[in-house]
Amino acid sequence: MNLKTKSRLRRARRGRMHMRELGATRLSVYRTPQHIYAQVLTADGGKVLASASTVEKELRASSGGNVAAAVRVGTLIAERAKAAGVGRVAFDRSGFKYHGRVQALADAAREGGLEF
């Protein structure tokens, strides 16, 4: 594992431990160059309550790895989280910078009704 990946995972672990102490349901985001994934997890991280990604059939047809796709995933995860009865989450950026696609997904989820 290279230094960049190790550093990202270290940042992610630090944030996740803080969220676990708070006992907050978390919205976790993972991005690759081609896709972006989002999951709403229970406070202990043991169960996925809702998920959305650009790999899904309805989102795959459009562009997969850009800001517009991240906005669509953000609105979809907000809808699914609300349907699962979750309204308040902690945003877990998984060590990625809060910039670009990650920020677009977060903003879209907020507009969709999630509070964090």
C-alpha cells in the first residue's frame, strides 16, 4: 500500500472513531476515478441502512465519475435514507478531501433532506 492510501485510511480511521464515540448514524462516501459510492450505516457500522452508487443500473447510463453523477447519488441516498427512517447522519468522507465530487454529494444529500 502506498503512502497516499495509508494517509487517507489514517484520516478515515480518526474520523470514524470520533463518530463511533458520538454514536451517530453515518453517511459514508467512497470514490474511485470512475465511480462514487454512498452508504448510510448504523452507529456501530454493523448494518447498511441505505446505499446508492453510480454502478447502479439507473445511474450507470449517465456519466459515472463526475460532479453531476455525485449530485444524483446524493439525492438518491437522501431519498433512500429518509425511506429507511434516518433523518440525521454524520458525514464520513473516508479521508477524502471535502472538495469536488465529495462536496457535491454532501450538498445534494443536504438538499434532499438529510441533516448533518
